[in-house]
Amino acid sequence: MRNNKPIQVFEHKQLLIGEQGFAKSHWEALGWYNEKHGGQYFSLTPKGVKFNQYVGVIQVGNITIEVLPKISNLVEKGDKAKWQKVLIDMLRVCRWMRVHANDKASLRFKPHNILEAYLELFLQECDTIIHQGLVKKYRSIANNSMALKGKLLFNKQIQENFVHKERFFTRHQVFDRENVFNQILLKALKLIPILSQSPYLKDRVYNLLLAFPELDDVTVSYETFDKLVYDRKTTRYKEAMEIAAMLLLNYRPDISNGQNHVLAILFDMNDLWEEYICQQLIKYKPADWVIRSQNPKPFWKPACNTRFKIVKPDIVIHNQANDSKIIVDTKWKLPTNNIPADADLKQMFVYNEYWLGKNALLLYPHATFTDKPIYIAGEFAKKEKNSTTHACGIMKIAVLDHNNNNLDRTIGSRISNFLEKEKLI
């Protein structure tokens, strides 16, 4: 029997065997999963599992583990529900979890965990697709029929119909719902009752399955989704396909005893923080600003090779009104004693040199809301007596709003206003 209430643990923390229903069999299943993924998402210890910067949800057997973001070690048990909501909201704002126009639809079901929130979104997409009608496509088949249509396959005709002269073995086209888009939807729908014990979600799945014809099973891989070609009729499948890929490609069935299947939907918190800041800056930017993310430039090339090493800052802001630039590099961590790491400072120096920026900004999260961002100015030493130099400051800005309960949706506006007011750009 699956426990609907998830085990919640903060990033960079350890979950020990025996805690909150986490058993040795779960630990062993995670070890197998970890080996398959090169230890990317977490590490195993002799007595448990230690998580790193990846946040999200892991389902192993009958338990669900949510790995939540945190800013500092000063967290309490009651903060977990708050940071679960912050994570879901950040995923939605960044469109890593799709937002539906009809907000009332998402209020029909209160998910117990992040995984169920994704499953609900997938079911909403499937429901919309079915109401609009499952797409039909032409496909070529070879079989016996009572009428001569298409191309007669002579060898097969002799083998199969030597006695039955009234039949024709032909290759011909049919126009039906047997295609990869519908096959993937059906495969993902059938997975949901394995992943969730929610009566609400199961009931919705079974109702949706009634609308599907019998379809061939399809084996999916990353290439399956890469090869999907969307056209006018199938573009409405795109969001459902993204969630289906997330479910099917991250699901690892337990073939040894069938009890501890593993599904992991995890996100690098550094990437999520960067995306959130970038989207909020774009949303609230002044008209004269041009904002680019992950804007690469060649950095180094060996003499014997044409391939470059590149450098790419998180965010480049160009103020076209005065032709100034500022490089923003987001860090989901706290600087020790407000002193950045050497590697981060060297990185920012290179960014300023290559983008001709006079200012750079290391942007960190902050645990407490302040009316304006906390800013600590700093500049690089001059390379030689008469050379020009450029600056690199530290900014710490709250992730939560002034009530300390919800994701701060004004963060882009507050950063932009501060940069303009302080003439940093």
C-alpha cells in the first residue's frame, strides 16, 4: 500500500534508513537507479541517501520523496509545506510545469505531492485532446482483405491465399488513430495507476482510457520524442508529450521483484533559479533594455583543432539608451562572509572582458525580505597603473515575498529598479 503523504527532505540533506518509512529495500532501489545515472542526482551513504542540488520528486516503491529547495540551514519542519509550494510555483512560472488558462480546473484536485501535480496537468491535457478528437494519420499496412485495394503482394498472396482465392494480400493505406502520438498518450495513461494511489486520479485515468481505441504498444526512448514532428493537427499534443516524456523516460521498473519501481523527476536548482530570475527580468525590463540568457562567445581554441571552448554568462543586460552592459550570474547558494568564491570572481572578470561590461553582478538568494536588494559593491584591481578596471558586486535578494510565505513575484521589478537607481547600468 502506497503512502500518499510524501517524505519531504531539503536539498543537501540526508535521509536515513528507518526514517519516515524509508526502508532498506528503497535504499537498494535508489542505489540501482543511481548507478544507471552515474550518481548525478544523489549519493548513497552506508545508512541512507544524501541529496545534492537537484530538487523535485522521487517515487520508489510505495513511498514518494520530495526534495525541496532551501536557502540556509535555518529551516524548520513547518517550512516544508511552504517550500513545496514555492518550488511548484517556480516551476510553473518558468513553464517547467505548464499553467492552464482555466485556473478553476486545477482547484478540483489538491495534489499531495509534486508528482501528483504533474499527473493532474497531464490528465487535463489528455482530456482536452480527447474532447477535440484523437488525431488520425495515414499509415501503410499489409494484410488480407476481401477487396483488391492498394498493391498486391504476389509472394504473400501465393503463401496465404493459395486455397482462398476470394482473398487478396495487399499493401495499402489506412486512415486511423494508430500513430505514435496516441500510442505515447495511452502508454503514459496506463502508467499513472502504478504511480499514484489517488482515487481521483485513477478514476480520471479509467474514464479517459474508455475513449481510446485498441492501439499497439510502443517502446519509447529519447529518440522517440526527438523524432516527433508537429504539424497543424498535432501541435495541440506538444504539452502532453512533454509530460509523457518526463514520466516514461524517467520511470525505471523493478524487474527483479516488481515491488520497488523508481520514477525521478528532478531539476537542478541552480538552473531553475537562473531561469526564474531571467524570466522575471524580461517581464519587468525597461523598454531600452535587451536581455539575453546563455549568450555564448568563443573563449579558447587549440592550434590543432577548429573547436572552441566557449564562455556563456547566465544573463547579459544591454541598456541601449547608454550602450552599457551588466553581466548577471545567478548562484543558488550563500557566499561565506559575503565573499564570493575565487572561481566565481575569475568567471565574472572574464565575462566583463569579453562582453565589454563595466559591471558584473553575482546574484544570490536571501532568506529574509527587504524593501530593496542587499548590495555589496566590489571592483577588480587594475591590471596595470593606467589601465581601466571594471566592477563586480554582490546582490542578495529574497525568494519569498514580504509575508515570508509565497514566492516573490516582484523580484524582476525590484532588481531592475535597483540597477537603474544605483546607475549600475
